[in-house]
Amino acid sequence: MDWKLFFSTFALVFLAELGDKTQLTVLAQSAVHGRFAVCLAACLALCASTLMAVLLGGILDRFVSPRAVRLLSGALFLVFGLMLVVPALRTPPGA
């Protein structure tokens, strides 16, 4: 196993998930409901979505060059960022 890849992927996903909607949802659910059930469901959901991403990435690798994937993912990151920033800039202060 490539441990450098393992730890860099772990760190990247861990940092990306901090404070996102998924984590806030799990926090809210565990404050109201049983912690074990919420933790187990959240872990399984994250595993399932990660497995889906890995499988789709493997398929994508057969048809698209790594450079195109990097360009597309960077462009999508910018588009989604703009979709969040532009409405916030248009909202009047104090609204």
C-alpha cells in the first residue's frame, strides 16, 4: 500500500469534511437522537459515497486524461465557489 497516498487522501478528506453540511447534519442529529445509530449511519453513508466516487473515478480514468480531470475539477470548484459568493455579494448588509 502506498502510505503517502493513504495519509494525504485521509488528510484531504478529513479537512474537506470539517464544518461542511454533512458534519453539521450529523452534529444536529446526534444532539437529538441516539449517538450510536447516527454515527453508524453517517459512517456507512460516507463509505458508500466514497465507494461510488472511487468506482466512478476508475471508470473515468479509462476515458479521460488526468489533465482533463484536473482542469474540469478545478473549473467546477471555481463555478461552485462563484455560485456561493455572488449571491452573498448581492445581499444587502444586515439582510
